[in-house]
Amino acid sequence: MNDQGSMAQTELLQADEAGIARAAAILREGGLVAFPTETVYGLGADATNADAVAGIYAAKERPSFNPLIAHVADFEAAQIQGIFDETARTLAEAFWPGPLTLVVPVAKTCTVSDLARAGLDSVGLRVPAHPLAHALLIEASRPIAAPSANRSGRVSPTNADHVLSDLDRRIDAVLDGGSTQVGVESTIIACLGDAPRLLRPGGVPREAVEELIGRKLEATSAEAENPLAPGMLASHYAPHARVRLNATLIERGEAALLFGGSVPSGLDGARAALNLSENGDPKEAAAHLFSYLRQLDASGAAVIAVAPVPETGLGEAINDRLKRAAAER
Ligand code: TXA
Ligand code: MG
């Protein structure tokens, strides 16, 4: 890629053996491939190759070298990269493969580059559950560093079109696996010797983790984390429209993002309206969240008014993302 960030056509790869083989070959050569996970699409590079990892930051225009999640095929591969205490092991065994990232101390045998870890002595590890991601990791046979495959600060991608609308000609290929199932990013938990801490709510609900380990997760404020996790920046996941939260009334010309059965007043005057989940199911709502934000943004409305979403289950992750989408820019 050149300094302007433009490169040749981005290859659209099908979800078959040939597509996976091509994606793995590009990754092994140091290229950039977006691929589906069960949460969102990731922008992958060989985590052991610092030049390849640098390409991720350039393509995303990520402002600084924040640490990336290293994706691995299974728990065994994860244990080459990081040191798992009892809690981390319990969590890995219960939730992997799945939408959970564990931040653990680096192992002596770690091959994830310093750049991917942003020079930290910890490493963020995840075993994704998506069959295409798994096949790609097996075929590439190395850890793959992958942030969400969007331009920095923008809405995370849940299908291949979203990826191309942000990154066409900036990355080598996208492996098309259709729409992702979970729809919000992984839950991130730090297990660094002290009490486990929730760094980011995500696809595994806090309640499920707390029930498993039999204790409350320490709350970590973004300011307490150094370096600040970019997914934790105040303004993130932002559409072009302004986002207004907890709307019970829709102003004329606004786009409306609804949840559940209650109909806000003024809905007839809305420019566009989508319901995250008619039955008020937070899981279904999470799967729709980013795609609906993009669709309502495309309506051209200046404001997206969002109905209240309860905090339970995946609601915590949904509200976290909505708050960041609504933050001052
Ligand atoms: O679901 C997901 O997690 C998606 C898919 C592609 O796996 N990935 C994702 O990556 O959301 P990204 O880069 O958008 O967010 C990764 C988060 C960042 O907030 C980063 O700071 C944090 O993980 N992170 C990674 N390694 C870390 C470490 N060693 N210490 C603290 N935070 C870390
Ligand atoms: Mg992201």
C-alpha cells in the first residue's frame, strides 16, 4: 500500500476452500484480509509480522498503536502466547470458542509481535467460534491480529459490504461469510494476577461470567486502563448523523432506532425507522445494532433518535456502543 492508502482492487473471496486458501496465502505473505467472526468482521494480519501489523493501523487510520487482539485456533494455541491463571483457564474453557477476549501476561514462547501488543507485557487473545475464522486460522497456522474492519472511529462491520464501504482498495481481500451472528464485539476480561476486570462489555454477558467464576467483575473505568483501549474511547462507533439516546419522542425528520413493542410519539414524522428487536430480545438487538445504525445513517437524517434499551444481558454492550456513538466528537 502507498502513502495515500490506495492500492489495487480488494479481492472479494467466497466462503469456500479456494477462498480460505487464498485468504491464508495473502496473510502468510504479510497482506491484509478482512474475515468474519461471530461478533464483527476483523481486519486480519499475521500477528507475528510487525510490517503486516503496521498495515492494519495504516488501513484503518488508527491514530496510535493500541494493542490488537491476537486470534488463535484453540486454547492450546492460546497457551503458547499467554499465561493463564486459574480464572483465565476457567473462562477459556467455558467460553472458547466464542465472543470472549482474555488479556493475560505474555508467555516466554509468545510469537505475537511487540507492535500488535503495543509493547505491553500482556496479550489479548481470542478463539473465535465462526467456522470461517477457525478454518482461516488453521490454514494460516499462526496467530492473526485483527481489530474490527472499519475505519477508526466508525461503526463496526457486520457484513462484507460494510467492510468494503470503509476499506475498499485499502486492504488486499475480504472473505465473505454473510452477516455476523452476535453483532457486537467480544467481551474483554483482563486476568493479570489481580482480580479479573471487565475492560469492555461484549458478546458474553457480564452475568454469565460472574455466575461462572462466582464473583463480581471489577469495574474498570476507561481512564484507569493504560493504554486506553480504543474501543473504550469516548467517541467511537460513530455514524455521520448525531445520535440522541433514550428518545421517547421522535422529532420530525429524525431517523428512529426502536427497541421492543412501545411506539414513541412522533414516529409518523420520522424519516426512517428500524426496530432492533420487536420482541425486546437483547440478543437479536445486538445482531442488528451496527447494520441498522449504518442504514439509518444512509437515510440522510441529521439525527438518529434511539429508544431506551434495558441493561440486562447483551444490553450492557449495546448501551456501551450507543453511548460512544452519541458522544461529543
Ligand atoms: O469481537 C472482537 O473483539 C473483534 C473481532 C474482530 O475479534 N475485535 C475487536 O478489536 O473489537 P478492536 O481492536 O476493535 O478492539 C480490541 C480491544 C481494544 O480496545 C484494545 O485496546 C484491547 O482490545 N486490547 C487488546 N490487547 C490488550 C491488552 N494487552 N491490554 C489491554 N487491552 C487490550
Ligand atoms: Mg473496533
